[in-house]
Amino acid sequence: MSTADTTPDTTPGATLGAVPEAADDRTAVPLFASDLDRTLIYSAAALGLTMPDAEAPRLLCVETYESRPLSYMTETAAQLLTRLAGHCVFVPTTTRTREQYGRVRLPGAPSRYAVCANGGHILVDGEPDPDWHAQVRRSLSVCAPLDEVCEHLRRAADGGDWVLKQRVADELFAYLVVDRGRLPDAWVKELAEWAGACGWTVSLQGRKIYAVPGPLTKSAAVAEIARRTGATHTYAAGDSLLDADMLLAAGHGWLPGHGELADSGWRAGHITALHERGVAAGERIVREMSAAAGADRAHADRAGPDRAGPV
């Protein structure tokens, strides 16, 4: 097959599609791309510990902020993730800035690749890839400029006692931190309509309202990592609208029972909608990833020692 037939479109804003076919099974390797907050790791408020205290899972703190524990996963999930990372390309894929991502200490060896700022940065061994970032910057020229969106956010929220903070992330997108109890019912919908006409996307996640340029996607960054690693099977997990393109582009994926997508009834045929909510969903997702990696290893083993590659 020609290069044109096997190389995915990794232009920022493009969907992942099929990852490149390996020349033979020796290069076959699965890639697992997972959102972090409220998918893999959870704040205390998002843990969803509804069981009796004596039955609650043991937790591992994976993030500290201002000398206080901030994010957790179950110890079981941590053990599974440590083993999983040795059998696949595991890619933390987050809307967090590089600085915010740097606070997270997932169990096991650090991932070689990570995606930050919703696809704005690919980290390779912890360092941003400047060529990828420059490519992303060029793709954003088709959207309304960031300054215009920030000014609209400021004016639209002016006088609202529900706005706690307004922030710009890595000079790529903007977000508000809000009091959900006081947030006007129609405000997010009205913002999304305005932003859509400007080429931007709006997502409500917990206490944060994100405004993100349309071409800035996780799927494009994951596709580029799949191309570089030769991954032939791509899996994804996420809970928000900003994860939807990554989920749609993956070969298979998982959706927790909470979050923006679950609450809206979002579904896709190749995405498993889980019943678990909170940190239990995070553990279930890592279990499902581990089972998928095991199936891929078994397939490689059946192919024989001369054809099976590292998975």
C-alpha cells in the first residue's frame, strides 16, 4: 500500500481515522490514550464514594497542589496501570496546561508521550515538541482570535457573581472557573452558539467552562503519536465533549457513567458506556484497557514468534 494510503491526516483539527498499517506484525503495538481528570484521576469532590466507609477502596494520591493532596486513583487501578504501561504505548491526553500536567505523578515509569492543552502540545520524554506546536498555531488562523473570545467571555460574564476566575491556557484557549449552583441555566448554551459561529467549541466540565478553538483537538495529536510509534490499534477513554473527537477516532474506547458526554446521552457504536461513576469508573477503565492489551498480546502470540512483535 502506498504512503498516501497508510498515513493518517495529523493536521490539527483532523480526526484520527485509521492509524498507519504496520509493514508486518513485528511493528504491531496498541496505543491507549486516556483523558485524566474525571476519567483516570479524581479530585476528592469527584470520587463518588457512595458505598459504606468500610467498603471504600484504598486510594493513591497522584497529584499535590500547594502542599495539599488533590487527585487520586484507586490502588488497584494504580497497580493495573503500572503493568499496562509495559505492554503498550500509554498516552495521558489532557486539556491541562503543561504546568498543570507536570503536577500529576501517575504510577509506573513516566510515559514517553503525553498530550497537553487539548492537543496543543505533544510532550516527548517530558519536553514539548516545537514543530508540532508550530503546526497547531498555524491551524488556528481559521478561527476567531483568542483575544476576541476572551473579551466576549469577560463581557458575557460581567457582573455575574458565579464567575470565580477567568484564565488563558498556554495562549491557546480560555476557561472560566464558576460556581455551578449560581450559573444561569442558559448561559453555556448561549456561549456555545456564539462560539460555534467563530469556529470555537464550548465544554462544561465540573466547575470549568472551556472555550477551545475547533482545530485544537486531542485526536490530531494522538494520531501523530500513533504515526510515530507505528501503533496499529488505538483505544481511548474520556468523559467530556473535548474527548468526543478522540473517542470517535479510536478503534474502541470507554466512557464513564458520569460527565458531560454521559449526561447528554452521547453514544457511539464502538465506545462502551460504563455504568460505574467516579473513581470506580477510573478503575474499570484501566481494567478494560488491560484486558484489551492482553487480547492483543494473545493475538501476537498466536501469530508465532517470528511474526509477533512487542505489545
